[in-house]
Amino acid sequence: MQLLLARIIDGLSNGATYAAIALALVLIFKATTLINFAQGSLAMLGGFVVYVLAAEQGIPIWIALLIAMLLSGVFAAGVERTLIRPFDPADHLPLVIITLGLLLGIDSIAGVIWRNDPRAFPSLFPEGNVFAWGTTTLRWYDLGVLVSVLVMVFLLEVLLNKTKVGLAFRAVSSNLESSRLVGIKVGQTLMFGWALAAAVGTLAATLYISSPIRQIEPTFMLRVLIFSTAAAALGGLDSIRGALIGGLLMGLIQAFFGYLSGWSKDWAWLPDIGNELNLATAFVVLLGVLLVRPAGLFGTKAIERV
Amino acid sequence: MSLLDVTQGSSQHRTVQGISLLVAAFIALAIPFFFDETWKFSPPLIVGDFTIGMNQILTAMAWAVAILGLNLLIGFTGQISLGHSFFVGTGAYTTGVLMIDYGWSFLATLLVVVPSCFLLGMIVGVPALRIKGLYLALVTLVLSVIFPTIVRLDGLASWGGDDGGVAKGTRGSNGLNVDTPFDPPSWLPIDGMSDFFQGIPLIGSIFGEGELGRRAPERIWQYLLALAILLVMFWLARNVVKSRVGRAFIAIRDNETSASAMGKNVTARHLQVFILGSAICGIAGAMLTTLDGQLTPGSYQPLRFTFLIWIMVIVGGSGNNIGAVLGGFLIWFLWVQVEPIGHWLMGLITSGMTDGSALKAHLLASAAHMRLMTMGMILLLVFRFSPRGLVPER
């Protein structure tokens, strides 16, 4: 029981970061029906900026985080302007390959700059536990991640629903051509969407990596990206609420698999599905969603005229 | 009228075609008798040697097979898959394990590789292809990223049990080492062929006479096998595309709604081509296993691999098999040669700096990362200025 509870807490705090990256994916998907495979790498870059500012330059970490979110937003807006906008948004093929290339490119640049050795990351939250009950502990980190992601989702909802730029973004998401006709600057709005997504990603990466048991290295976001794509599909690729719930669910499913694999050691005939196949839970979830409910839990069902 | 001006379909045209076919066949057959493992040449202007060995030529041929598989999918049906490295890896490991642990011959392993890739392709394709949009890309991306972890599974790493302290199976992080030579069959007169090429007047000496000696018969046989596989796959891909099914593929790609209105089953065709492409990629993987020497989940980077096949198809021209294969050879050559050029370039840039400075060491070390950058630049340039590739679809 205690172990299960510990797993659930673990799952929720992992799930919150998956939710944040899923949210970044959803923001871009809503606007352009493109899945930005480089989202994880952009977030990783943001995480490293936080690392450089906080650990190497000694800036307080929360201020470093804000600066990094701003910088990564500017960078992503530049990427959108130079690499994405020249191509036809309806033709997925070049865009998918460009985002994949971006993923590999950013990863390899980070590999050149920071090498592939893991480094300790300064923590965002106080150390220690909020409470402990036997092996079940709720760390300040877990609580902090959950609260931060919830606050972020709240702010995002406010931004999208109560501000003018949010209104423009929703208009572009709903119909690109019509919003151009009513005078919305579509290009700038999409750039804003990319910047917003990258800032959200940087926050997610920083939250994820500031866990006391993790260290920062150039490929750490690939795992998160895999879980987050599954989470986004689970919640519905075009729903912000879906991304949040999908992310948390994905974290719980992963934790539950981990819990089960503790049992599977007792059955010799079962292969050890422990840590190694952790990533495969994302694959199973993804296939399950596609088989049972392709639009996801909260997504809009695609209705086609044939 | 110039000498090269011939009417299509005339007897002259057929003569020209026949002669070029003969020349192509001669060159294709002569290659293994010409190149050895480290054949070098030094082009003017660029400092440094380019090395082309048999290993690289054979690798390029394996890539070409993978390209044919992927081109069926993206070129002729417009589906986006990022997971073909999964099938390449599956083929590679199946062949590797069967050859090392069970002593199967290379061709026999293909009888296992093809059906298993068919089956896996179906398991992945059925859920993903029912839904339009980027879902196939999503599923296959996840699939290719988890491939190395599947290989490292304890169950698979030693499922053949222990054989005198040596585990059979995928061997986890240690990787496979396939060094079984390809013993040529007795009916193949490799010596005779060698004699033939060396006996050609004037140029006979370049086919390994003198101090270089003759080329290894195992390598020659391996090359001939790879050539045969490549030709069969090419013929297969061509026939699929030219058939009724192939026309349906293109109709669906160009306008899904109208194709389905004409009674074409879109999902079934997509699934068909996905499975076929998976099996072809499995064969490519089987060919790659016998080359790299070492197959480790650490060195096998699925995404990078996928990206490279994609660039090859796009640069060559998606929807055109000849173009795609040529693009494959071109990109593979660049991929291999960019590193020496990068080292030379970095050497030039850093030559003014003082020895031992941190920046100089850093720049020199980063030359190894030039490859991906170069590929990205090429991709962007092709997308921008020639989106249909070097040899566009006819």
C-alpha cells in the first residue's frame, strides 16, 4: 500500500512535466496541425540555459528560469520564422523532417557545447519532505512541480481567453484563412505560439531536471518527449485540458507499470519489464488510444466529408 | 544532327540502350575486383584523402535497399513514417543472431526476416493507418526510440540460454559481432572472373594486379549477393508501382477522396505499402548487419538513421526509385566524406590560433559533428530550391 502510494506520487510529479510538454505540443498542433518533434530538444536547450545562468553565473534560479523562458521563446520564434514559415503548412512531409532535423541538430549542438557528461542541477524547491509515512514520502519537489504546472495552465488559459493576443491565437487555430481575412497578422501570431510553446517547454524541462535524483545531460528530454507525445494523444491533440489530464494519466500509467514490474520478478517466466521497458508503456498507450479512441479523451473528433 | 540525337523507340535508340546497359553491367561487375578495403584518392584543391572501401560500397547498397522501402511509402503513398529504422534494426538483429548463434547462412535468414517484418509492420500499421494525419509519424517515432531498449531487455539479450558462459541472443549492450565470411559457392568462377578483368588490355592492371594482389573472394561474393538483392528489390518496387495496386497508391496520394470514391480502399492500400516497405527495410537491415561488424544498441541511433534515409529519398527525388537510389549513394558518400573535409576546414580555421588554446581544441573536436549540420543544410537547400529532388517523379 505504501509502495503503491509512493508510486502514485511519483507518477503525478512525472506526469505533470509530461503534461507541460504535451501542452507545448498541443499549442503548436492547434494552430498548424503540426507535431513539433523538436519540442523536447528546444526545452532541453532552455534547461541548459537555466543551468548556465543559475549554476555557472550564480543568478537566483527562479530569475534564471524566467530569463531562460524569455530567451527560448525568442529562439523558437526565430526558428518558426526561418525554418517553418517558408513551407506550406498543409504539406506535412517537409515540416516533419525539418522538426526531426531540428531535434537532431539541437541535440548535437548541445553535445558539442556541454559534452555528454551528466551534471548536477540546482533545485527549484527546498529539499526534504512535506510529509513522510513509512516509505511514502511527498517531497517538496513533487508538490512544487504539481503546483507550478497547475499555475502555468491557469495562466495559459487566462492568456488565451482574456487577452487580445490570445484571441488572435485562438482565431488562427480555428481558421487560418479567415483570420487572415479579418486582419489578424497570422505570421506573427504563429511566431507567438511557437515562443509560448518553447517557454512552456523550458519550464517543463527545468521542473523535470531539478528533481534531486536527476542530472542534466543533452539527451534527457528525449524520454520526456516520448511520454509527452503519448500523453498528448491520450488527452486529444487539440485540447489544452486534455494535455494536462493526459499527462497526469500517462505519469500514473507509467508508475503503475513500474509497480507491476515489481511483482513480475516473482514470476520467472515473465521477462523483466522493469526499467528497461518503461518507455514501451508510452507505445502501448499510444496504440491503445489509436485503436479505441483516436481523437483522445478531450480532442475534437475529426469529421470528414467524403 | 548530332551523334546523340536518336528518336525514341528507333533501332538506334535500342542500340544506344543496349550499349549503355552493357557498360553499366560491366561497371557493376567490375567494382568488387577494383576496390579493396581502403582504396584512396586525393582530389585536387582539398587537402586529405578520400577513402572508399568495399565496406562503404556495400553499406551504400544496403542503404539503397532501405531507400526503396521508404520511397514506396513516402514517394508513392505520401505516408510519413519515422520508424523505418525499427524495421532495419529488427532485420539486422534477426539475421545477426541467426548467423552467429545458429550458423544459418545469410540468405536463409532472409526467410525469417521478411515474415517477421511483415508481421511487425502489420501490428504497427493497423492501428496507426486507420487515422489520417500525423499519427503514423507519431507511433513510428516512439517505436524507433524504444528499439534500443527492446534490444537490451534481459529476456532477449540471452534468450538462447548460456552456451559455455557465452549468452546467446541480442547480447544487450555488448552488441553482436557478425564476422562470418561469405564463402563463395563452388560453381562461381571467381578466379576466372578475376583473370578476365586483369586480362583486359591497358586497364587490366587496376584490378588488383601486382603488389596489391587479388581481392578477397568472400568480399566479391558478398558484393554479388548484395547486387542481386538490390536488383531484385528494384525490380519488385518498380513492378509494384507499375501495377494496378501501384496506380491505386498514386491515385490515393494525389487525391484521397476521389480515389476512395472510385472504390479504392485507402486504408488497405496504405497498410499494404507500409508492410511491404517494412519487409524491404528488414532486408536492408540484414545486409547492414554483415557489414558494420559491430551491432550495439549504443551506437545504433534510430532517429539519426531515420533522418539519413529520409534525406536520401528527398534529395534523390521521392516518387522516383532511380533518383532515390542515386540520392542514397550521393548522401552516403557525403556522410562518409564530410568528416575529413570538416577536419580540414577546422584545421584551416584554427591554424591562426595558438596551440593548446581551449577554443582550438573545442573547434577541432566539433568537426565530428559537421555531418549532421551539413545534412541539415543540404536538406533545407533541396526543400527550398528543388523540392522534388534531383531526379523528379516522371
